[in-house]
Amino acid sequence: MLNINIPWKGAYQVRIVRDGKERSRLFSWKPWGGKGKALNAAKSWRDHIWSTPYCK
């Protein structure tokens, strides 16, 4: 499962569940320089994590 959502105003949250393991990360708009840059960073992180095997 891949999911990018807005848990509250001001951030995107990426959630990835694969083989019963979950990874998540929050991308706040302000530190990333706005909504667009935060979304791009979230997508980049999602794609990177999804394309690599999970580490212990």
C-alpha cells in the first residue's frame, strides 16, 4: 500500500506498508519551502523507499 495524505493542514504524510512492515514520514510544508516542494519530496521519498528492500 502506498499512501500520501494530509493528516492536518501544513503537511503531507507518506505511509508505505509492504510485507506487513510499515514506514511513514511527515513532510511539513514550511521547512520544505511550500506545498509543491513538500509534495515533490514526499513523492521522491516514497519512490525511493518503495524501490529498495526494507532494512532491519
